[in-house]
Amino acid sequence: MNEVDVVIVGAGPVGLYLAADLAQRGVSVQMVDKARRPVRHSRASVVWPRQLELLHGVGVADELMDRGRAIEGVAFHSDRGELGQLRFSTIREAPYPFGLAVSQEITERVLIDRYEALFGPLRRDGELVGLAQDNVGVDLTVRTDAGENDIRAQWVVGADGAHSTVRELAGIQFTGPSGAARFAIGDAGIEGTLSTRMLHYFYSNSAAIGISPFTEETMRIAVSMPSDAPEPDRAFFRRVLTENTRLVTDVREPDWSTAFDVRFRTAERFKKGRVLLVGDAAHVMSPAGGQGMNTGLQDAANLGWKLAHVLEARASEGLLSSYDSERRWAAGRVAATSGRLARWSAARGPALSRKRDAEIFLATRKRQRPNLVDVIAQLDTRYPIAGASSHGSRLGARFPSFTGHVPDRAPWSSWPVHDAYGYTLFLWPGTTEPRAWEDIVASLAQRTQHVVRDLARTASPASSPGLGRRAHYFLVRPDGHVIEEGRFARPGDIPSRVIGGARAARPQHNDKHER
């Protein structure tokens, strides 16, 4: 029987990201997927700013940017004309102030190449047909061309999509409203005056349309459609786009097209014993806003470091309970945003259309909080930590920093870095006299087991003005979220729970790439 730390079932972008993340942390991983190669066509085609940060953490963001196309923002239109725009360049504290249009096939290929360059061939052949767990592990039966194999894992992660075998075998319910929404998607060239650097939403009384740049010559088209509509072809896309937008005059023959149904579901739990769910196996939401794969990547980022800490005995298994509570809460917020976009798509008739247009007009104005551009970019994820609701608090929020190392490319050389493997204590001097501040930083570096970063030396240009005039500390988890913060005048003001004791030897990892 093969024994491994973690088995990941499902080799899509979410499962592959988690495999690379865990392997970098020294965790032994085996993947199981009955598909033997990356998908050729998929619904996932946009990576948002927060997910680019996460993909940087496993060393693939630069290559994806080289192979993708930047999206500068989102534009909303109705039959009354353009209602408003969200520009990613307006986002504060974002090292990647843009989205990225890139095919799922490329995303998967890049993640596979990264994994194999570091850790050797990625084994993933086989179909999961049996799962039984006890208090210390999980027994899996995998069917391959050569017969059935048994695997013993300490933990199993289901990243195997909306029809998850892991979820079914673990006995986890998948519930949601009855009924399904049907969508047509395809990749085709478009004639007209449409900006090829923006994601566009068009709303009318007869259709809801999303158009995203995909390559220099090709756009990804998504259209809501009746359940009894025929399979989409060039004539279908041409008719819908030319009749419902003023910016499209013709649609060329699609490279490919398909129609699919989505039933909106959420697993009753994301953790059951030693089985955990990520991505579509845990939640299926409206494709409006391109949030599905991106939400799954946030699941994996939340889960990876927690699994590694439990396996290394650096934390109790109770830490994994926070995965379920945090990500169920966060996925619910994302689903609400996707649902909001879906409601705009469904608005029909003069009264509802006017209400929708007014909502969009207000939502795209900078004074709105939370700003919709931060929500779509998934930079607003804030986990429910005590005190996080107080004004100006960063508790539970993402800290504006890179994981592990600063990219080689400009303009990122001044950005701070948080530790990928442990906690990071960020220190901000405020107006403290420089010489005294150096002594404070040195003293804390000697007392704590955490990595210490001096924000007087490295702070993002956008975040520095908002950190205040008084000295401040932020304790940041390996996934980049703040779990403790406060003001202080001297090292002794920082609580001992934040300091955490003297520095201890850290575990060895396969791929350390810290600055």
C-alpha cells in the first residue's frame, strides 16, 4: 500500500495550486484524476489581482503574465449606454493592479511544469472508487488501467469539481436552490469598437452578455440563454451580440463553443474528519464575475499552510476547523457578489431595468464602500477575527505584501514580504526617531520566533500613508492575513502571545525563496 501525507483528488487549477503549495512546504502529495492531460477548453479564463498574488507564491505568476493578456477593468452597459467602469488601477495596496485573461489549459500547464521542475513527475492517473477514513488517516481505492491500487493518506482533499466523488464518498451533502441557469460560452473574434483591454457586461431586456479579452484576436463570450435553446454557434452569438450591444457589428467563427447548466450549491461542511473540500467541490456559484476558480484558489491558499503546520506538529488538528469556518464564510460573501451580478443579468422590464442601472451607476463610483472593484478583485477577503469590525482595523484582512520573495520585475522592489512557512511580525515606526526605532526592531527580532519585517525599509507605496503616525505592529499568517495588530511605544507593549517566544529552528523545505 502506498502511503502519503496528502492525496488531492482533481488536477484542475485549484488542485494543482494546492499540490505545488504543499510540496514547497515539504509535504508529500499524490494526485488522483481520471483525466490525464490539462483541459483544452474551459469556463475559467480570468485570474483576478488577489489570485495573481497567490500564484506568485508558488512561482508561476510571471510566466502566466507573459502568456496572458492584462484586463484593465470592468465596464457595465445597458441599452441606455455605458453605466460605469471599475478600473483596477484605482485599487490601493495591490501589487498586481490588473486582471489576467489566460486559458485554464495554460494555467494548468504552467502549474504542472512548476511542480515537476521542483519535485519530479506529477502522478495523477486513476479514478477514485473507494474512500474510508478513521481517526488517523484515510484509505483510498484508485482504479487505473492496470487495476486497483490502495493508498493510505493522512488527509484527503477533494478538488474534483461540482460532481465531486470525494464529497459523495465522504457523505457530505451539497445543497442549494432548485433549478439551474443555462449559459453559452465560446471564443471568437469580434468586429466593432469594443475595448479589448476591458471585461464588458451588457444588460438588456432580452439577454445578459459578458465579453472578456482572451488573446489579441479573440474574445471570450458568455451569454445567458433559455434552457431549451439550441447549442450556440456563430449565428447565435452574432445575433445576440449585434442586437443587444452598440459596440459589436459582427462575430467571427468561434474557435469553440458550448452550453452548460449551473446549479448553485454549497457543501454542508468543507471538512469532515480527514476529508476536506476546495473549489467547486465545496461551492458552485454563478459564473458572473468570474469568481469560481478564483474563489477555489483562495480556498487552497487558506488550507495549504494549515495542513503543513498540522503535519509538522506545529499546530493541533483544531487549526483545520478554522479552514471550514473561514472559507464557508468567505465563499458565502463571494457568492453574494456573484448573485448580485446575476440579479442584474436577470432584470427585465422598465422598472427593474431602471433600478438595475441605478444600482450599477452607484456601485461603480469611488465613494461606494466596500468598493465593488475590490470585491471583484477578491482583495476584500477579511476573515472573521475578534476586533476585525473596528474602524481602521486590518484584523482578518489581507496584508499588502508578497509571499516568499519580491518579483524581479519593476515596480515591486519596495514591497514587503511575508514568510510563507511561518508568521511574520511587521513593524511600522510612525514618527519614532530613526535611531531608537532601529533598537526596537533589533530587540524584537531577538525575542520572537517570527520573521520580523521593518516597514520603514520596505512598505508598499500605497499602504505607507495609511499606516498612521504611531508605531504599529501586524502579525501576519503564512497566507498573508492579519491575525494580531496594535500600537506600541516600546517592545514590552506588544503582548507575549504576539511575540511567541524565542526563535526556534524552522523546518527544512524543498523550495525556500525568501528575500
